[in-house]
Amino acid sequence: MKISARNVLKGTVKQVITGAVNVEVVVTLPGGQEVVSIITKESATALNLAPGKEVYTIIKASSIMIGVD
């Protein structure tokens, strides 16, 4: 797999929460951090996502926001 995004993190699906239209996918990274993604039901089905499956989280953003108290 070759992609243009530079932020690719391998992890394991922890949880798949199916909603009316979308699916929330919680991925645990090797260090224990979690990444959450919202994707379509169609995509989740096509990727055969289920807890325990190894996946790649691919982060592509044109801007990153930072906030402070």
C-alpha cells in the first residue's frame, strides 16, 4: 500500500460502534493511545472491521489546531 499521507499509525481495532448512518471505530496503538475514526457503514463492512483486527490509521489534514486554557 502506497499513500501520500505521512501520518500512518498501525494499531488494533478495540471497538466498532454502529450508528444509524456511520460507524465509530476505536483503534488502540502500540503505546496504548487510542484513535477514534468515524466512517460510513459501507466502508466498515468493506474493510470487515471487528475488534482484534490489525489496521492502519491514516491521518491527512491540511491544518492542525492547538488550544490552551
